[in-house]
Amino acid sequence: MENTLVNSSNIFKLKWKFFTFRVVSYFSFLLIPVYVQKDLHVNPAGMGLMMTLYILFIVSQWFLLGKEIDHRLKIYFRVNSSIDRVVYRLFLGMFFFILLFNLINLLDSKWVYNSYWITWAVLGLFYSWPTRGKIIQESVSSSFGEFRFLDNFEKTLVGLILLMFVFSLPDLPPLVNIEMLKLYFDPLEKIGNPLWNFLLINYYPFKGYPELFRLAWSLHFYIVGMGLFLLVLYAFLRFFVARRLSLLGVFALISSWSFSKTLTTNIEFSMLTTYSLVWVWTLLWVTKSSTYRAGLFMGLVSFWGTLLNPSFAILVFFQIGFLIFVFLKDRTLWFKRQLLKYALFGVILTVLRLLSHTDLLEPLHGIDLGFLKHAAQEIDRKGFFILGIFGLVLALVKYYRPKMVFFNEFQIERESVSIFLVSISIYIIFSLFWDDSLVTGFGMMWPLAFLSLIPLEILFQSLSRMRSRRNMIYLIYILICLLDSHFEGRVKVFLKIFNS
């Protein structure tokens, strides 16, 4: 009895200590909009840092909400990488915040403001009290367990990726009203109103301060759009290659001069043309997750696509068809029905969005092979991507002739290669007739980055017993990617932003 009381007392103390720390830190970040409003004369770099911290705080709440949804719905899944779990929960939390903030947007302006602060205050108190003892033992670093054992080369590469990400920030839009900002971030007017409503409520405290509001939306498109894109890219690559090569693939993409130029000329591409990667990764993740409850996420990803571009709604039929009849053909009929049951919520939202844009059911143009031009342009800007041509040949041979002696040490699963090839074929065909957004900008860069790693994976696996030689080759490719990154040009743009 005494031991029980002591343990209970210790647990209460731990919970109270956790609660106090979490509440103080939570509301310190939540009140950043109040700090910056009171001191608008802070230098631009300081203002940018404060806004970045606020955005990271918001993103962390998406993760916590996604985690709580997992717990409440008892969604347990198998992951290939710890980043899979991070990416999945970030997107899941964001999707539900989009739905919540669109409901809040239906209120009048006074209640919108009050509901904003009430929502965050309630969530803060809810997240802060550990309802389960396991929460106390968890930390941010525990969610990135894969990065605990990085060697010196990998740590250096992670540092270079973060440095390149910071200095690739595109220039800010002109100081205009909200409607003009929408036009700047979406000149083709593809993005749906629910997403704009979400962004409006997400940064509602800055609405009365045009300069802060412009900075908030600009950093959101870059930090959230490209940050999630790079995380998804790493998670996708881990299905095929080792950790160090996955990091090299991310670095190859972010060090490409196209990465910076594309954002400078088309900031909307940070979300519009990155959807193809999210779509393909979702197919891989749902197939490998071993749970029919993953259907909830799959349906909401389709709905997310319709918010970026209504024509993407057509892809949901290909996604469900190939998943049920090809990728999960060995699963029982009951499993498939349950998967569709959980996906139904997102699919209904997707179909409703599609029915409101029935004109998109007709092809927008004739057959257009422009994706080949885009591929050639990316290869020309980044010499590393020339390896992608050889990688594509090897992927096709791996799919059609998996038992060749040449592939004895090539440990990539044929099923994963099949999902990639089928998926990329679907959206290339989609681009030929409907919309080429999926094969322009970042939609062409990530497949080239992935395919370029396949020859290196074969090389590294064949040199598995020669660690020093592998490290030397790895270092050479890091330097190759770094030398044509135009890093000095990125630094000039970055300094121009905060000196103007």
C-alpha cells in the first residue's frame, strides 16, 4: 500500500511539473502575435525570426492534434521510417485544423477573433496536462529517433540542408491587401476558398497589420510548403534507399538552382507542384501501413489536393482503383471494405469539390509532351540529375526482370518500385490531358532526385565492406551537389530581403 501511494504521489509530481513547463512554453509562443504587434519597429530579421517561431509553434500543434486523433481512433500502423509517423501526423492535424477553421470562418468578425483565442487556449490546456503517463516520457527528439545515430558525414549533410533551406527564402510580395496577396500566391486562381479561409484564421491576429500579414503568409508558403515537401521526400526515399542516401537525395534537390529560381518566380509551386510527391508517398504509406484505418488519411489527402487544384480530384479514382485492385490485391475483401469506409469522409469531400467544378472533367488541352522539356531543363540546371536517366532504366529492369544476377545486391522491394512506376505513369498521363502542374517545378525535381540515387544505391551496396571508400564517394557527391548550388546567389537574395 505504501509503495502504491508513493508511486501515485511521484506520478502526480511528474505530471504537475510537465504541465507547468508545457503551459508556460505553450502560451509564450501563442502570444507571439501580441509581442510583435506592440513592437513593429523591430528590425526585419528579428521580425522574421519571431514569425518563424510562431509558424513552427502552429505546426507543432498540428502534430499533437494528429497524435491525439491516432489515440482516440486507435490507429496503429507500421512505419518504414520514424519520419513517416511525423509526416503523417503533421498532415492529419493540418487537415482537421482546415476543417475547424473553416467552421470558425462562418462566424462574424468579432466571434472569429474570440473563437481563435478560445480554441488555442482550450487546446493548450488539453495538451499540457498529461492524460497518459507515456506522454511524460516522450519528447520532440523521440519523434525523430532515426536521427539519433547519424555519423559525422550525415550530421554535416543535415546541417547543410538546414543552411541551404534558410538561405533559399524567396523575396517577399509587395505590400498590398489580402485579395492582391491571394492573386500573388495563386496567379492562376487554382487554390480553393477553404484553404484561403484556413490561412486567414490561422494568422487572424495579424490581419490588421498588413506588413505582418504579408510576412506570415509568405513564410507559411515557404516554411510549411517546402518544409513538409522535404520531409515527405526523405520519408519517400527511405522506402527505397538507406538513410545517408536519402539525405543526399534531399540535399541534391534543395541545392539545385531550380529550387531557388522556381520559388522566386512561382511561389505557389511550393504547394501546387509538390502534391504529386504527397500523393505517391500516401500510396506507399497506406500500402505498407498494415491497417485499414489508414483510409482516413488517404481520403483527406485527396481532399487536400482539391483545395490546391480542383482538377486533382480526378486522381482519387485512380488512387482507390489501383490500391484496391492492384497494390492490396492480396488483402481480404473485409479489409478493403474497412479501408474504403474510413476513406469515405475524405472521398465525399473530394467528390463534392469535383461536382462544383464539372468543367474539369473535360481535357484542358491536347496531348502535350512538355514534361520532357521540364525534365531536360532540370537536368541542365543540376548535373547530379543526369544519373536519373540511368536510374530510370535500372528501375524498369528491376520491375520487369527482378531475378537478374545484376540485382542480387540491389535490395529495393519490387512492390515499392511498382507503386512508384504506376503512380508516376498516372500523373504523367493526367498531365497530358488535364493539368501539367504535377510535372512542372518540384513535381519534376523529386522524381529525378530519387532516380539519381538508384545507381548510387547499387554502388554503395556493392562496396558494403569498404567503408572508407564509400565515405569518400559520399563526400565527392556532396561536394558535386554543393559546387553548383549557386549558394552565393541565394545569400544575396536573403540579405536583400532583410536589408530592404
